[in-house]
Amino acid sequence: MTRPSFPDIPWPDTENGPRILGINPWITDFAAFNVWSRPVGLLACLDMLRNAGASVALMDCLDPTWEDIKWPAAGKYGTGHYPKKELELPDALSSMDRRYSRYGLPRDRVREALAAIDPPPDAVMVSSIMTYWYPGALDVLNIAAELWPDTPRILGGTYATLCTDHARKHANAHLIMQGTMENKSNWASIWAALNRPVPPLPDNAGLGLALDLYATPTYAPILGSRGCPFACEYCASRALYPRFTQGNAKAILNSIISEHTRGVRDFAFYDDALLVNPDCWLWPTLDGIQARNLDLRLHTPNAMHVRRLSLDVCHKLKQAGLTTVRLGLETTDFDNRHDVKLTRKEWEDGAHNLLESGFQLDDIGVYILFGLPGQNLDNVEQAVRHVRSFGFRPHLAHYTPIPGSPMFDEACKASPYPLADEPLCQNNSIWPCVPGNFDWDKARQWKYLLQGK
Ligand code: B12
Ligand code: SF4
């Protein structure tokens, strides 16, 4: 069933359930590119709440939403740019010689649409994806507070979880939720905020996504698992979700089929550890896609573990429709890694297996970490040349110091920025841990190197 666009959604009928409005705020950053982005955490929360009897609606400031909104044309496989409005640089970033913008829907239009909601929602739930995008979340919370001062406002997601003290100090919210909504005490506190008895947690909590809240989606996320069994030093996966939980193939396949029926052809995996224990859900899901002959493209923007790319695995992925391949190489200094062990031989075998399975060189991108505390940038250069020698596209993954990651203290020591006190300084665009920080000339040199010039 296709729903009409926000704000024409009549709140779907529920007997006496609360009416909950989820809001995914704007991005505020120096640059933003849509790589099949969805506020998956918020969509998981709205799915749980709906399955527990609530009526839910979504305002996604990063979705075109209305037909008359000018939106840059979609790029390859549904990725693309957002419209933007330049903002003044926040004080903490005032030394940067770069433009800073709000990305997504026009602010006035969003405010107007929210103001038209009548009667007001029973609760507003605001998500936060990157810690340093918090200004958008604070702004949306302020708008909600102006419009409906008595409606409970709840903030959750990455910023709320990893920068809780900062959020408590600055966010105009009744509840700042740290961690997953499906944990017992968080689940209870949501219903306490709504002044309702706590219902049982629905099946598939934390893995089901309310994707139908998008009226005309052109792409969709797939979430087959939560967490990661590894503990790389620069990563906050453990702090966000300390376990590793895998979903149920039938539910995942149904979600793909339902989006495919609505016309979606591009699907992006959001899993941290896609290829770990693939018999659990990945292979049965891919078998289901093939058995139904679904014409679709699968994408792995979040990178796969190269050492798991045996020839058999590569063939399976290719046959099911994997198109955009992103690999986590991180460095070619194989003896000094800060992450999942990967030997040179494993890397080379994985790379050859992909090529032998028929993937297009153009669709294979390889992430190389740039800007770790104390990193010798000559090694980054070597890694770029090495990746290019395979014909793959090197991508610099600019290091983001993240609270809750094992490397965060070291990053704080290496950076002139107050990383722990001001999440805006965790933005990888400022090269927070590179001596001298961001510099246009150096950025240009890296760009040329990546392009092989
Ligand atoms: C998928 C993913 C991506 C995707 C899509 C991201 C998107 N949606 O736009 C892609 C590949 C594009 C991406 C890119 C990047 N990512 Co990323 N990404 C992720 C990943 C793996 C999963 C996020 C997710 O959806 N999880 C599943 C949901 C269900 O979990 P959740 O969000 O935690 O939600 C739960 C709770 O938080 C809570 N909750 C969530 N929202 C709300 C709202 C309310 C109101 C409430 C009450 C509760 C609540 O309940 C939810 C259900 O349990 C996370 C790591 C992780 N394990 O979370 C990194 C992560 C968010 N990414 C990260 C980084 C660094 C990046 C990049 C900068 C990488 C790089 N160097 O280039 C880029 C920049 C992104 C950009 N400019 O667009 C960091 C965060 C950094 C930060 N400072 O915040 C993370 C944490 C990974 C890490 N390294 O540790 N990413
Ligand atoms: S970087 Fe990837 S493999 Fe390492 S802990 Fe994070 S999610 Fe897991």
C-alpha cells in the first residue's frame, strides 16, 4: 500500500494508540552526499512502536517529500546530492575556510507542515545519525517545542547515545535516550513519557523497519543484523550495540519483496558484519531473491570484510545482484593495523576473486583510512597506489574520532580541537587529528592522487 506524502497522512487508525511523529533532521556539514541514506534507527523505533499499538508518521528532512520541492537529479543507482542552504559557520568551526550548509528540505516548509498537524502528536521522536550533525536535531526539537510545548520530545540515536552529556545540556527534549530503544528500561521510559502502560516488546524488535512511511522510495536499506563481533580501535560499533544479533531471513526477504513491489530496485545493506555467519540470513535471503527472479541491485556502502571474499562467496553475491562493492582495506601496512586482521594474501585473494566473479572495476571502491592519530601519511599514499594498481577506485575514509571507540582518548590527545566537549569537532571534514588539520592545497593533492593524476 502506498501512503500519501506527509503531511497529508491521516494518522492511521489505531484503537487508542498514541500518535507518534518521528523526525529525521537536516544534515549540517561542509558536504553531504546521499549514499542510500535512511534514518534506519528511527525507522526501527517507529516499526516497534507501531507493532506495539501506536500510530506513527514520519517527517524526513532528507527526503524530497513534496513534488514541488527542487531536488538535484539522482545519480548512479539512486545516490545523489541534497539541496542545501548555506549557514554561518558555528563558532567551534570558525577557523575553517569552507562553506557550511544545512542539507535537505527547506526549513520553512518543514515548520509549516509540522504546524499544520492537527491535533498535535502525542510524542515527537527525533533521530541523530552522526554525532556532529547534532545542530539539525536541536533545531527540530526547538521547532517542536515552539509548536507543541506540552508534547513529549524524545531524542535518540548516535549523538544521544555517544554524546549524552552534551545532549542533556543542549537539547530541548524531555527524554534523551542512550542506546537502543528495545532495551528494557528504554522501552519502559518511552511508554512512561507517553503516560501509558508498557506493552510487550514486539517480535523482531530492532530489526524490522517502517519503510512504508516513505511514499515514493527509490531505494531502501536492508538491515539483517545489529552490532559486530570485532572491535576495531577506531570504531564505535560496540559502544552503540555491544552484542552481535542476526535477523530472520524470512522477515528480511519479505521486507525486500514488499519494497520491490513498490518499485524499489536499489537496496543497500546497513550491516556492520554482513559476511559473518552468512548461513543465518544472508544466503537464505539471497536464495529467495534469486528464486523469485527479482530484478534488483544490491549495494554495500558500508564495506565488506575482504578476508571473507572466497570465490564461492563472490559468485553468490554477484548472482544475487550485488552491484556496488565497497571493501574495507584501510591500510597496506598489514603488520600495523588497528582493526580486523587482514593479511596481504587475504586482500589479494579477495580482490582477484571479485574480478573473477565478473564485478565491474568501476563499481568496486576500496576504503583507505586517512587521518588517524599519529598516522604516517606516506602509508596512505602507498595504499592509494596499491589499490589503483588493481584497477579499483581508492576512497579515502577520513577518520572520525568517535566517543566510545577505543581510539578516542588517543585522538583527543592528538587533536588541537576539543573533541570530547564539542561534537562538531568530531567532523572528519576538518581532519581533526592530522597535523595542521584541513588544508585546501593538500586536499587537492590527495584528490589528484586518487584520480591517478
Ligand atoms: C549504515 C551506516 C552508514 C551508511 C548510511 C548512514 C546513514 N543512515 O546515513 C553509510 C555507508 C552511508 C555511512 C557513512 C558514513 N558513516 Co556510518 N554507519 C552506518 C552504521 C553501520 C549503521 C547505522 C544504522 O543504521 N544502524 C542500525 C540502527 C537500527 O541502529 P541505531 O542507529 O543505533 O538505532 C538504535 C538506537 O540508536 C536507538 N535510536 C536510533 N534513533 C533513535 C531515535 C529516537 C527518538 C530514539 C528514542 C531512539 C533511537 O534505537 C535504535 C534501534 O535500536 C553505523 C554503525 C552502527 N553500528 O551503528 C555507522 C556510523 C553511524 N557511521 C559512522 C561514520 C564515521 C560514517 C562516515 C563518516 C564514514 C567515513 N569516514 O566516511 C560516513 C559519513 C556519512 C555521510 N556523510 O553520509 C560512525 C559515526 C560517527 C559519528 N561521529 O557519529 C558510525 C557509528 C560507525 C563507526 N565508525 O563507529 N554510514
Ligand atoms: S570497523 Fe567494521 S569490523 Fe571493525 S568493529 Fe567496526 S564494524 Fe566491526
